[in-house]
Amino acid sequence: MTGKVVKAKPNEKVKIPVVNARNAIAIDAKSKRVLYEKNAHVITPMASTTKIITACVALRYGDLNKKVTISSRAASIRGSVVGYKEGEQVTIKELIYGLMLKSGNDAAIAIAEGISGSVGEFVRLMNEYATEIGLIDTHFESPHGLDSANHYTTAYDLAIATAHAKEIDEFNKIVATKDIDGSNEGFSRSFHNINKILWQIPGANGVKTGYTGQAGKCLVSSVKMEDSEIIIVVINCPGRWKETAKINDYVKKAYEFKNIVEKDEKMKSISVGKSKDKLTLKSKQDIKLPIKKGSNVEVKIKLPKALEAPIYAGMRVGTINVYEDEKLIYTTPLHCHSDVRRGKGILWWFKK
């Protein structure tokens, strides 16, 4: 069943950029629509971009005001560190800032031990969290991301993980922070964010850098675009700042956000046999998507061949499918707005 057609602006013939990265992707944070990709589903080491999930797990399970005693393991970890000393007492909140702004491997270990009692138990929570949010090609062995055999992800999974993380207000606040005065927060230190993208791209508000020998230079970024955000991931990318800006420029030139369906918009009203009731189907949400300029967008309603009454308001009845130049780009459940009382029992729809 076909609904309305949405027209995009004329195509400006924007060329797809050649990006010097082994793996890369750009998605719309709200719809999760992929806007650019290169080897996005190839499994790869992820370096300190791991800490995006570390922060999410810490924000879910940790008490931000709890003080953690820095262990010898945390104080002696190699790689990027805040510089915590064994025996220092630091709040979980400060540790998360040290984790995300300074990429502190010592902060990662301290968070894991402080929340779960051990690194191993915290890593179990990380893998559980990854499964919960739908990451199918990701596995963690540490909270910091130093190279190890079974610690991996994909650019796509990393983008999806970041889109979920950006739904957490405290996460957004932390990763968008350029500088924080520790004395104002009761921290042991002040922090300057090492993520240069916050200064280089207008509207950039996160998220995380990374580097190891196997992963190369990595960067996960989020950039405001209208009332959504574009998540950009580059992995094993020597010029990560420049290449991220290149992808961002492409997305903003090639796409525009279009209102496709409004919340509570009536999508279909169907008479039901001899019943006086009508099956009214409405969208439960606004659907606003990035649409490639110059394309034609069509909304199609897909319904089951048969349904049995009674049907109650709020029940899922089919899907709303959005096509761009006849290619499916987005799908979301369609819900019944009104009750349909039991009549003859079976309601039939036939494709025309």
C-alpha cells in the first residue's frame, strides 16, 4: 500500500569522498540510517574507542559520588593515562572524566574495580551491555582497549554504540566538555579534552579518540545536524581529523533532513466487515530522516494478510516503510489507534 511521496531538493552532484581509513562510517544518530561507509562491517581492533562502552556501563551501574581507591594495577597500566597514583581516592565521576577527556587507561581499570570488584566482572557487564544494544560483531576483553586477540568491533557497531550512548544526558555532557576545572567539581585534577575535533568542526560535541599499534589512529565523532546528530567513525586513519571533516562535509552537502511522517498522523483507516468499528492506523512518532538530495521518497504501509479481532489500541499492526529511489532506507512499527471489537473474527487484507 502506497502513501505520500516526499520530494528532496535537486541533487548538487556531490561526489562520495575517498577516505584514507581502513574502516569508516557515518550514520544519523536517531534513525541509525547509514550515510557513508567503507569496510564498515569488517572486524577490527578498536583501541580506546572501547571507553565509550566503559563509560556507558559506569554511568548505568556506578554511583558517581563513590570514591575508589586506585590499585597498583590501575596505577601501573601502560599507554595513555591520567597519572593516578596507587592509594589515591577518586570519585567515579572524576574517573569517567579522566577516561573520556584524557583517555586514561588507569581510570578505566579503577572504574572497573570500583564498580564490579574486578576487571573481569566489569568486562562481563560490557559484553552484556553490547548484546543488549544490538552489537553483533563486538567483543570486549578490557575496559581500556589495549590490543588483545579477542577484543574487536566494527565501524558499524561502534557507530550504533555511540548513538545509544548519546541518548544518555550525562554522557553527552562529559564528551562535549573541552575543559573542566577540577576545583569546581571536587576533583583531584583539572582536565583538558584531547579530542581536537571539538575545536575543528562547528557543531562537534564528542566523542572519543583512540590509538594502538593494531587499530591505528581512531576517532569517533558526533556533530549536530538540525535536531539530530551525525555519528562519524574512522579506524586506522592516519589523518583522522581531516578525514572526519571530509566525511562531515560530504554528509551535509549530500543530505537534507525531511519530515516524512508526523506523530499521530493517520496512515490508514480500514472498514472491518460488518462491524461499525474501523481499524485506524497511526504513527507513534515523528519520522524525520536525512534524505539524499535529488531523490524521491515514498512511504509504504505493509500490513499482514489477516488479523483476528479483538484488536486493541497500541497493538503493533504492520510497518511503515520509507523508500528512497525505491530502496528501503527505514522501517518502524505501525500501531492501531483504536479498538476493534470481536466480530466475525478474521479480518482480511489482500494486496492489490
